[in-house]
Amino acid sequence: MAATRYRCTNCGNLTRFDVVTDRRTRAFHHYSVGGALSVEDEQVLSESVVEVTCRWCGHGRAVEVLADEPDGASADAG
Ligand SMILES: [Zn+2]
């Protein structure tokens, strides 16, 4: 799974972002007799990025998504 990369065109930051994500998951909630919960087998059903903020600038107005690198392993037929 390729991670999405970002760049802040305001300050050049490539590595520090606050990312707000809406994520829908399904998981097996396994309770003990005493009621203690352990969450197992969590699967991500859908995921969407709501907001990306540059840590240095404090806003996301200049953040852009980096395109896939052309020489990367892009032949992955998911
Ligand atoms: Zn920035």
C-alpha cells in the first residue's frame, strides 16, 4: 500500500503534516466475561483524508499531494 505524500509549497516541508482522516473500520470486539474489551482483526473498509495541515505553517493552504514517482513500482495491479 503506497502512502500518500504531501508537500507544502509555502515552506517546502515534505515530512511534517497533521492529517485528519475519516476512516470506517470493521473489527472483532472480543469481551472477556468481566467485560474487558480487546479489539481484534480490524479492517479498514474506507478511508478519506479530510484535511492536511503543514506543521510549520500551521495551515494547509499551500499543501499539495505529490504525484507518484515515475520510476517507482507503479506496476502494482491492486
Ligand atoms: Zn508549510
